[in-house]
Amino acid sequence: MKKRALLFFTMLMVSVTLTYAQQRQITGKVTGADGSPIPFATVQIKGTTSGTTSDQQGNFKLSVTGANPVLVIRSVGYATIDYTVGASSAFTVQLKEEDKNLQEVVVTALGITRKKNELAYSAQTVQAEELNRTRDPNVVNSLSGKVSGLEVRRNSTMGGSTNIVLRGNKSFQNSNQALFVIDGVPVDNSVANTPDQTTGRGGFDYGNAASDINADDVASVSVLKGAAAAALYGSRAANGVIMITTKKGRSGMNVTVNTGLTVGTMDKSTFPKYQKQYGAGYYDVEDNTYQSPDGHFWYADIDGDGTRDLAVPMKEDASFGAKFDPNLMVFNYQSLDPRSPYYKKARPWVAGEHDPSYFYKNTLTTNNSVAVDGGNDKGNFKLGYTKTVENGMIPNARLVKDMLNFGASYKLTDRLTASANVNMSKIDGKGRYGTGYDEYNVNQAFRQWWQMNIDMKDQKDDYFRDKLNKSWNLTSPTNPVPTYTDNFYFMRYENFEQDGRIRYFGNVTLNYQINSWLSVLGRTSMDTYNQWQEERNAVGSKNPSSYSRYDGSFIENNYDLLLNVDKQLSTDFKLTGLVGGNIRRTHAKYIRASTNGGLVVPHLYSLSNSVNPLTAPEEADSLMQVNGLFASATIGYKNMLFLDLAGRRDESSTLPANNNSYYYPAASLGFTFSEVVKAKWLNYGKARINYAEVGNSAPAQALYDPYDKPTGFGSTPIFSVPATKRNPDLKPERTKSFETGVELALFDNIVTLDLTYYASKSVDQILRLPISRATGYDQMFINAGTIRNRGVEVSLGVTPVRIKNFSWTVNANWSLNRSKVLDLPEGLDFIQLGALQSNVTIGHAAGQAYGVIRGKDFIYDKATGQRVVEDQEGQAVLPGYYKTTATANEVIGNYTPKWIGGVTNTVRYKGLALSFLIDIKKGGDTYSLDQAYGQSTGIYEESVRLNDQGKNIRDDVAQGGGIIFEGVTSDGKPNTQRVRVSGTRGLGVNGYPNKEFIYDAGYVKLREVSLTYSLPGSLVNSLKAFKGIDISLLGRNLWIIHKNVPYADPEENLAAGNIQGYQSGVYPTYRNFGFNVRFRF
């Protein structure tokens, strides 16, 4: 099979290059009526798929055959023309302005191309130039702020996952990620992180599978937002569709080389500001915690001279200890290490010279690609290769991506065209960052549990001296082993993870043109990958040595047959439609195994190196098939009224055999009223309305109860049922959606506007409902619950200035979504997705917006609304401290934003183009465990602030220190009682409920900046070998203009998924500065 496929692709490539003899090269320039150049115009040889695009100055080169070839030249906002070349080899073509909405095309469901003015639903397209200006290695991140209704949440972890949601979340517990389709191939975008990682308990973020897409190969991205736009995908269309079209071959032989380098530096506003006045300890004067005379230090004979010495309380992971004094000599962890130059030596009691920021380094990313393409009147091909190497922000972190893509199309006969696309990606990761509340996340210490006397350079030197675990966090002078934390350099160089993924996706298509208005298309496509993950814990670590391995594979095959109709029925009526079928087969499996009891041989990471017999591995193997039949028809009347009807019937193997068929209808109506209403200021106007129903299929293996086989009891095998009871009567989730909108082009196309209102209701939610354990299960699959989403989307384009050689355009996107959980199963008031540190839970509550955060709240005075401070002895809290709710079941926040938006400005002057994007999110909450714990351990500068009397709040109350909690007492009078601040009282979780650490996660960011200069055509021509040279300076995440979360990027979360609005050990954001040079030969 592989040999046949290779032969087929080879024949395609050879065929399209055989007719290059007798070709001639022409050069042209595309301008507007005023003579200003039109960049990126499409120039195509009529009757073929071959062509090229003009550069920034409107120039192009093309190889043609024949005496009088005809070129089809088009650009958005201009009328398409046919231009006969004749004998001349150099010429200029002028295009007349025309409403772009009559010419713009959109790639819609199943890869069908439609004119935008014919669509009666919302669809937005982002072209390659706008998408890839700053060459972000993850193409998904590049959509942020560029599409109304699209929420993109990214993380700062190397290669980390991105959450991408259209028009709000529609499923309680299943995926809310949009479906990705590349050149007609649906591709998997799942996240292979462990359950612990996605629920905040630690692990590594291995990223989305969509990050395998080669950004340099993307020609455009069409976003199908609503149910009507995505209805032909049926049971997988509830979350919208991201349609990616890759670049195709152009006429002649073309070579494009991109070479780029990006350097990242830490955004200091997203990293803690530490206090440098106090060191290790939880010191409470009243508690007399430590043994030294002053009550601040351990008191033991460290240097062996028979007298007791002052020693740092190394076991503690807080900084409420003694005030720093350079004249005070103290023994630290190094004095217990015989290999250290400070063995049995005391050192001055001072703050560490190198705080945790020393651990971080500048990132360096190289991104290089080469593409070769060509074509003639028979066909075209494109072959590309991209290599990206990312060196992370912390030691021993590296991610390498190799991506290869090939596409070709060839006219076998005048009626039959064959095409193929093959993409391969290979990703190798080493040292991904630990996340969540976990010791392998360095920020758990740096943001929550830290001693300000630790010098990170000392920690680095300690490790590299003999590659052993020299932790600062020792249990005692007589038991110098790590208590909570390993040496971080030891952890990064010895306990690192490794992973890899090899992926192939592509399709083979045959299209037969039966006659001028009827064609049939057959397509087979495949998306498959194999991935592995290794995690290790070296001998000498705080935890027992271990090794675990995960191996997973995924394959999806799609088989499509479509009959396409495009017929002008009469002068007034036109019919466009299709009838087809799809068979989708998916097979996913994985196995995860770990050593048991430690490793026999140090540094040998293999399952066979386990001290004890392996425990039973975790295995899963799931298959599913969906058979679909679909049809759509669009009747157009006088190019102004369009009625679209569509429907799909899916039959799924994950549903009961007697009830596995479901129908998904859609109806849309569009009216181009500018054909009737004639006004000078109105260039184009269209109103649209639609209704559709789509689904979210049941997960595999949700119908019938399987059995687990854990480790046996001696020689006796054991079988058990899983925690979740299956349900043979499941139905797919169903989303019913209504949408209406208007599109306008005004004042000679200076202003364009797309305004949309939508409302959707998602019913029959597939839930894991908690049930009595007397049944032998913890939960059961059921259909119940309803989510409603309502929203408004606005896309605005303005061209304030457009004159010869100069233009300024502004594109703005804004959207508002209001979600609400209308109902839950009877007897259930909360669906818990994650139980996190500090008694915080995230889930869904009836009557609330999607994604609530629950925890403890303040008690509020009913008369004034102020917080109540306890004023009685013998209560749950001491007098002078806040009273809080008895349970942690209060709704204290919601992570859904109020609205999102983005504004892109682009200024062009001759060959120079400047573009920048402002990305905005308003509202949405996040809980910061970093603030809750970091404030309580006294590491932040707020813990040494001055109080209302000008005294350090850590000073004793009798000396004017301490704080007064703002609020009222039980009698409604202002609180006046001053309380002391220590390592166990007053700050962080020791003084406040969870509500205090809920922050508005909104932001305003300068997301992208690019400055590109295209060398003048005269200069490029003089270099002979080149067709064009573009030099770019670029920047990403350059400035957080506004935020509310202290010391962190509000965009940071655990990973992609439904658990959002929670920060624990987050990584700083990096500002990325780079350059790129593109050579076209």
C-alpha cells in the first residue's frame, strides 16, 4: 500500500513538471485605478489551477505557455478581470474597486467553496498574511483577537495546550473545543494530559494535537461559528468548525525560504515582587516555635565545637522568620554538606542575592522553512518543510518540531482531476514544565512556599558540583534529607520528562465534472498519530525513584462521496447544492504503566528495572464508527435572495443499536437588500436569519459495563467494575441554535460591518451523575441538563486613509456571550468538575453562568453590605479576624468573560507595512492559589507593608504593628481591633476566605506587532535570482497594558479543558522579539 501511494504521488509530481519546456516568463504589476499597488492579488492562468500572488508592491512573475494566455486577476475589494497577455512580457493591470462581499469566497463545511454573499450564516476568514505575521509556532494562538466570538486561552508552558471555544461552552463535561478540518480532513485536537494535570494536582501539559499544524503552510482559516454553518458535520458540529486551507502550487517553479529567530524575555509584571527583609520560619512570639534564645532559629551544634549554634529552620517553607542582619552569622543547609565549601561554616543572615528569577533564562526559538511549488495548465504541486526549535524559559527544556507537507493536483482528463495532500509532523519534547500544585512545578515554591534567604545561584552550584540532590529544605540537622522540595536544578536535570509524537494526515481526492453544472467528488482522508510520554524520578529524590511510560495511538479514517450541483436554472434562479455520504471510523488506544517500589539500578529508566512486580497497567482501547448521509440546497434569486436548506442523518456506534440514528436540520435565508435599496452611501447590505440543530456525540464505551482487571491477590485474578455505571439508553447532546445578522459595506467600502445575534440551547447533556455507592458505582452516565448561550458579535472594518502608495486599515472584532445553566438533574444543585487546593471547587450550578468557582466567602452585614469581623471570644475565629461561611460551597466567582475583542491596525506605505493587534478580555474570574498561599507564607512585598500608623505590619501590636481588618462588628460598628501578623495569622489563607483571592481575569494586551519591508522590485530584479525579499521585525505578547491579577498573567490556567479560572504555580509570560526574512526565488 505504501509503495502504491508513493508511486501515485511521484507520478503526480513528475506529470506537472513535464511541460515546462516552451514556457516563457512574464512580469506584471497590479494596481488600482489611482495607480497604487495592490498587494497579494491572486493571478491565475484561466482554465488551470496554476497561478501566483503579487508582492507588497503589486509585482508578480509567472511562467505561461501559448501565444495569448489569459490571466484571471482578483483581489478582495476589486472586480475580477480576465487579462489577455499577448506577446508582451511586461505589463501593468488596473483593477476597478467593487464591493468585496460580492467577490469574497469562504471555505465552508466539507471543504466546499462559496461566495460570501450567498451565505446566510456567520463565517469569518483570516488570511495567511494576517494569521502568520509574527510566526507563532502554534497556529491556534494566532487566531486570538482576530475572530469575533472566538475565545482563545493560551498558557506560557512550552508547547502547552490552548483552549479554543466558539460562542460559549455548550457541554458540561465533554469537549467544548471547536472541530478542526484541514483541506477537508477532520483532525483530532485532543489533549493527552493526565487527569491529575487537568484538575490542578500536578503533571505536564503536553499540548493540543492541533499544534501539529504547520503555520507556514496555511493559506487561510475560515471559522464556521454557528450551528447552521457547521450542520453538515452533524454529531460533531456543536462547537463550531475551524476550516484550514493550505497553500497550493503556483505557475512555474517557485521556491520560498523563511528564516526567523525569536528571543523571549520575562515580563516582570507577571513574576512575584519579593520582600527582602525577613527569612525562613513561621515565627510566632506567643508560640515560641523554635529553640534559639530569640525564638527564630534552630539551636544545635553544627560545627562540632560542643556549643549550640544558630541554624536556619530549613524544614520550613515560609519567610516569617528573623529579620535579616548581615552581622548575624547563621548556619544553613550548606553547612551540613561535606562537599560544600561552606561545610560547618556560618554565613551572614541576609536575603539571597539571586532570587528565583535567576532560575529563568531568555528563551530562543528558531523557525526555518523551505517550500517548492510549481504548476502549469494541467496541474500543480507544493512541497514544504519547516523546522522549529524552542528552548524554554527554565533549564533543560527543549521542543523540536519537524513538519513536512506535500500537495498536488493534476487534470487526468478534461473532466477528471486528481489531488492529494500529505502532512507529516514529528514533535520531540524534553523537560516540559511541571504544572499545578505539584513539587515538580518550580513555581509552587517560587510563588507559594519559599525562604527568602535562599540564593538560587548557590542551589545551581550545589547541584553541578557533584550532580546530587542538595536541597535547601532539610528535615533537621541530624536528618538532612529533603522535606518538601528537591534541589530545582537536580529536578530539572534528573527528573525531567520526555515525549514524542509522530503524526500523518492527508487525503486523496478524485473530482469528475459530469457536465457544466454537475460533478461528483470522492475523497478518502486519514489522520493518525502515535505518541509516547516518559516521566521519571531519580534515585536520591525526595520521593521514591520511579519510571512511568505512556504509549497512545489514534487513527481516524473518513470516506466521503459528494454529488455537487451548481446550475443557473434561469435568468433569475440559480441552484447550488450537494448530496453525499460519509463514513468515519476512529480507533484510539493507550497503555500507561509504572515501576513499583523504586528502581533497582539508578539512572536506568525502564519498566523492567522495577524493584517489585509491576502493578496492573492502565489500558484503554476504543473504536467507533459514524455513518452519515447529508444534503444541502441553496436557491438564489437574482443574486439577492438565498434560501439554504441542509440536513444530516448520523448513525453512531456509541449509541444504542435500536436508537442510534439522529437528524440534524438547518434552514437559512439571506437577503441582499442593497440590490433593492439604492443609495450612494450603501455599497452592500445583506440581512440573514437561520435555525439549525447539531450534536455532540456520546463518548466511546459509555453504553455497556466493562470490567477492570487490577493486580491479582497472589495467584488469584481479580476483576472489578469501573467507578462509572454505563447507560445503554444514552442520546447525543443536542444544540438548537438561532442566528440573525446583517452585513454592510458603506461609503465606497471605507466601512464594513458584520453584526450577529445568536441564541442556542444545548440539551440532553451527557453527565456522570453521582449515585449511591451501595450500587457498586460512584456515578452513572445519564442525559440531563440544559445550557443556554446568547450573544452578540461585531466585526468592523474601517479604512480611514487610502491614497496612492499609502493606506491605513482598522479591523475590530467584539463579542459578548451570556451563558446560563438552566437546569440540572433532579436533586443535584452542582456538577463538580474539579476539587482543587484550598477547598476550591469548579463546576456548574443551576441558575448560574457556565463555569462557577466555589469556596468560602465572607459574612456580610445585611444593613451595610460590609464584611463582618468577629468581636466575641470562643468563636470559630479569634476576635479581630473576619467571620467566614461555615462551608466552602459558596459561589465566589465565574470564569466566563463578559466580552472579548481585538483591534488590528495595519499601515502600508509603498513596500513598508506596520501592523499591531490589541487583544482584550473583559471580566471572567480566576482564583489565585499563588496569592492565597504566597501571602500567608510572607514571601511577597505586601507582607512587609506599613500599616495605618506607619509601622511594619509584622511588628508587635504593642509596638504599633499589626493590622485592622476593614469591616464592621456584630453591632454594625466599624472594627477597631488591631491583630498581629505572623506565619499562622493575618495574611493569605490565615486571615481571609477564598473569596479574597478571586480576581478579575480581564486584560488589555499588545498581542502582536510586525514591521515588514519588501525590497523594491527594481532592486530585487537586479539580484536576478530572487523574485522578492521581505524583511520583518516582529513581537508577540509585548505589553500587558492592563490587568488585575497581581504578579501573574490573567490568561494563565491549568491547561485546555473545562476547568478554567484557577491559577496555581503559574509561569511568567515572556515578551518575544524576533526577525524573519523571506526569500522568494
